[in-house]
Amino acid sequence: MDISQYLDSFLAESEDNLATLDDLCLALERDGASDDTLAAMFRAAHTLKGMSATMGFMAMADLTHHMEDALGHIRNHPTEFQPSVVDTLLAAIDALTANLDQIRDRGSEEGIDHGAILQRLEAVVEGQNSNSVERSTEAGPPAAFRDRVAEILRSGREPLVIQVAFAPECTMKAVRLLMVERAVESFGECAAVYPDVQALEADADASTAYLAMLVAHEDADALLTAIREVSEIAAATVVELESIVSASGEREMNQARQETAATVAVATANETPANRAAAPSTGGKVRDQTLRVPVSRIDEFMNVLSELVIAKTRLELLAQHGDHALREVTEQIARLTSSLQDGVMQMRMMPVESLFQRFPRMMRDLQKTLGREFEFVMTGLETEMDRTVMDEMGEALVHLLRNAADHGLEPPEVRERNGKPRKGTIRLSAYASGGHVYLEVADDGAGIDRDRVLNSAIGKGLVDERSAQNWTDAQVYDLLFASGFSTAEKVSDISGRGVGLDAVRGKVESLGGDIRVESVPGQGTTFVIELPLTLAILPAMLVQLDNYIYAIPTGSVEEVARLSAEDIDSIQEQPVYRYRDGVVPIVDLGDRFFDTPCRGDYPWNAVICKEGKRRLALIVDDIVDELEIVNKPLGRYLEQVEMFSGATILGDGRVALIIDVRQLF
């Protein structure tokens, strides 16, 4: 079998399962050995093992098999669970991640040795259950399988035990068992299986296998039919539970059945027509089907769509002078293009949860490394942003979170001396507003020491001591982003090299975003990142300067005005616009770009732009139009050009530069 065609799907699904295991390990450490958490971990590990074995990556399959053993023993003996076991499970996940990375890079597992972590997992099994699991010499499943069935019964659930018989000519029993497990996935949870894949591969004489399924018993016939349809499966039959459990187990089973029946009776008595209607239906639930598509294909499609938007704009210009039929067709094409554009943009948008999910593990490790105690809280996980922007922000958030843990929070004993809770809080938030996505990294630490930052900058020669005395807090905090600047007294592997925040600002600004700092001494610090929702297509206002057209993103535009002489005032010989309850500085773009002022006879055409609480009035020759444009990067030869963030092609074929309003501020 040629597995190369399935490799991309295997890598993507394995990454998802490893991320799930990582999150569940943290939940296991936080909440203890709950059956739900362990069951979810077991499912993820079991799926990963099955996929690895099917693809022929036996090192991964063997490691996940040992993880299953460890998880199984923890689930069977929850009272003996120790949180330190989580370190071993996380080390196993790290080893699996490294294994997966090598498969991605080299296509093989050559040279991989999991011996050390396998020994740690075996030690977990021995520590959780000093009596090693005995393989049954009698016919039927072993004691471990029977114990699992009895445990399920004690929890109030009644599993469906299926005996699967392999055909005499079956030579790849392990593969057939994996196919059986895949066939029954849609019916319910496979809580236990015997023998496992490795045992089947080692035992050529094995003729049967057992599955313990958590499934509605009325689905038994359909489930058996699905199993029998797998090739080289001779038979599939339901096994009586009484023949699986021991005498004591049978008593527990009867007791569990009685308790379950009583619970159902009480629930039925309390059920009302209203809450019966409100209860979600599980039997007929239809799930949306998904399709994995490489991001590169969506990017290619987006590029073609951007050209279509340009062609649509040009067609609209031509249709202005055409007949009614042409204008009608043009309007229809415009509507269809807009719908197509919205659909593609939605495909590019992803919840930030996929970006944030990598950080809980990192923050847990930082607590141990730094000796800090803090609660890591994430909010706004459902907020959506462009996949391209999201991929670029991962490293920047790593810098900010590490800074919050190392610089922001005080050591626990210092917090107690200052009357604060011993355990601090670091919060990672996301929210959308006004065509932008905001990411915030906040801590409740000591805040930024303004004088310390300023003195450090003066000592490094970054600012003049005399002029710095009148600086605002915002100006002082801005020094944190200077290249090479750091207030750390010693360099560590966490911080102190002065290469963090300047890299963060560079990345944010390269994405057309902005970053600012808010800090209150003794209460904490917040880094606020403002990013565009998407970088591909954006609404813009076209303005004319001389004979050239420029584009101003409408996300930065507050309003358009025509200024008369009565609207203009002067401060320090500079013209300002009296706007609402204040004044707004005036920037003549013609004077800025061509040394030819746009300010002639009144009224002046002005575009009022905003950035946070600041305003700026841009004077132009004319306001041309407002439309959606395709944002094309300037390329590496022009990437250092200031004042412009990109360019676009207009409907008539002309190129218009996109003005970077932040540079004007």
C-alpha cells in the first residue's frame, strides 16, 4: 500500500490528537483523575496508535500503546493518582511530537529511540498498580479486559461486548482489527479492546478479538452488520456480560443496573414537556462534514479572487457608459463576486483558539522554571482572525507571555509582603472591534517602574536626560520596544537579552498593526495589539493628489469634511481644524509627498483619520470613491519605503499606493 497519499492527512490528524492530549494532561493535573478526562485521553491515544500502526510508523504506535497502558492503570486506580505522573505523560507527548516532526521532515522514523520514556511509562504502570496485569490463560479475554467491563458497570453504564472472529485465511489480523475499530467509531465509544495491535502482530494463532462498546443497545444489529462487512471477518456476536464478569462482578452489575434504572425513573418523573423539547436529540443529530484543505490552496484561490475583484471593478467602470442590459449583468456579477469573496474570507478566518491552545503547556512549564505561581486565563477563544495573520503572531505572543511571567509578576513571597494574593494572574484575551482584532496580554504584577526604564535608557545613551524629564508615560513605555533595550539585571534563557519586544513590534507593524502598553504601578501591565481582520482585501477611500490616486483604508477614516476658513485655527503657526470639542492637526498630503500644497481656495477637502483617541486631518485635492481594493505587498525592493503599506490595481489599470496612516501619526 502506498501511504504517501495519506501522509498529509495523517500528519494533520496526529497534530490535532497531540494538541488534545496536551490540553487534557493539563486538565488531569488541575482536576485530578476524573473518568471523563481519562476516557478522552484514552480515545485520543488510541486513535493516534491506530493511525500510526496503519501508516507503518511503529515507534509512534509502540509509544502510544504504552501511554494507553499508563492511562488504563490510572483509570483503574484513580485514588492512587499522583500529579507528578503528568510530567511523564507530557514527556511522552513531547517525544511523540518530535517523532511526528521527523516523519514530516524525513518521511521515516529512522534513528528514533523512545527507550527512556518507555521506561518512565512502565514505571507509572508499576506505581499505579503494584500487581502487574496477568494475561489470562483461560479462553476468552484476560483479567484486564474483564476488570474494565466491571468498572464500566460500576459507573452505571452497561457496555455492549462484541466478540469478533477472524477468517482462517486472514493474515493481517492487526490491520483488520483497526478496520473494525474504524467501522464502529460512528456508533459510540470503544472503551476497551483485546488483544491490542501489537499483541495481534506477535500472535499469529489468534482467532478472536473483543470490543467493549458504549453504545445504545438498540443499535447492536447495525453495529454487528458494520463489523461483518469488514473483509476477512468471519463473525461478530454479542457476548453475555455474565460470562465476562466474575461472580462478584455479576453482583456489582446487577446493583449497577438497579441504580441506573432508579436514576432513569427519577429523571423520567421529573421530566416535563418543556424540558423534553429543549433536550438535544442525540440519535438523529447530523454533524457538518469537514474537508481538510492546505492553506496554500486557499491562498492561491484568494489570489485568483483578488484578480477577479479588480476585473469586476473595471467592468463596473465600463458599464457606466453601456446599455441597460450590460449594467444589469455587471450588477449581478458584482453581487456574485461579493458573495464569493465573503465565502473565501470566511474560509481564511479561524478562531484564535487554534493559536492560543499552544500556550497553557508553555505557561505551566514557566511556573516551574521561574518559581512563580499564577493562574493563566484565556478569553475570547471564539474570536476569528485571518489565518495568515494568526500564523505570524505565534512567536510575538510567546515573547509577551514570557515577559509577563518573568518581568510582570513578582515572586510569591514578594506578593504576600505587598498584601497581594500569593498566586498572580496572567490573562490572554482576544476580541474584535471596528474591522480590527485586538489581542491583549495582561498581568496583575507590580507594573512598569517608569523611573527604572527611563534611567536605564539614559544610561544606555538612548535618550537625552534633560529632554526626557518632560516625557509622558506613553513615551517612556515606548522605550521598551527599542532594539537591544532591557532592564533585566542578568541574562537567562527566559529574558534579559533585549531581543524580545523590538521583534514583537516589528512583527506587528509588518502586519499593518499597532502595539501599545498600559501600566498601573502596583496593579499590573497590559500589552494591547491591534491587527487588521485580513490582509488580502480591504475597504478603502480613494483620494486624488495632483494626477495620482491614493488609497486610505476606511478602518482608519472617521469622516470626510470640507473645511472653510472659519474651521481653521492656528497653534504655534501650524494650521489645525476645530473638530467637535477639540482641535485636530492638519497634514497637507500634497505638501508632504510633492512639495505642492493641496490647500488652495476654500473649501479644503479633508479626510479625518483616527488612531485610538488621536485624530488627524489629511488635506487632499479630491475625494474620488470608496470601494474594496486588493492589498498587494510592495515587494522586498520597496519594503523599506515609509508612508505606504502596499499598493492596489484600479479598475482602469492604474496603480494606487495605499497610505499607511499610522506613519503619518
